Amino acid sequence: MAASESAQGCYRGSTTFKEKLIALFHPYRPYKHYMRGPGPKTLNKIGERLRAESDGVTQEPVPQRWLDLIGSLAKQQQIRNSFKPDQR
């Protein structure tokens, strides 16, 4: 391998200066136009189906033990907040 070939090989790029110049002023940018996820219509359909499937689950009554736990946690939080100085 000649010295000129090895020097030339390290400067070879996948794009030429002309291609880079054209890309700089070309208005189409595919990364700005690709679909980034489902649209509002699809999300609406998914939400409706999920609500229909989980309707029976959300109708079950909450166990009394859970309600008691939530009530005791709320009381503890009120007690903690009553002892804190005003942070203004």
C-alpha cells in the first residue's frame, strides 16, 4: 500500500462536502416528521376499551381496613402539620 493510499483512506467519509452542503439547505428533515406515537383517536379508543374492561373492577367496594388506614394516615399528617412552624 502506498503512502498516498493510506492518507487518502483516513480522509474518506460517508458523505462528501457537496452532499453536506445540499443537506444543510434541504428543507425536508425526516426526523421532524416521523410519527412519535399514537394519535388522539387511537388513544381515545384505547381509553374507552380500558374503561369498559375495568368497569367491574372499579365498582368493587373498598375494604374497611383500607379506609381505616387512610383515615389514620390523614390524622397523623394533620398532627405533623400542626407542629411545624410557618415556612414563609
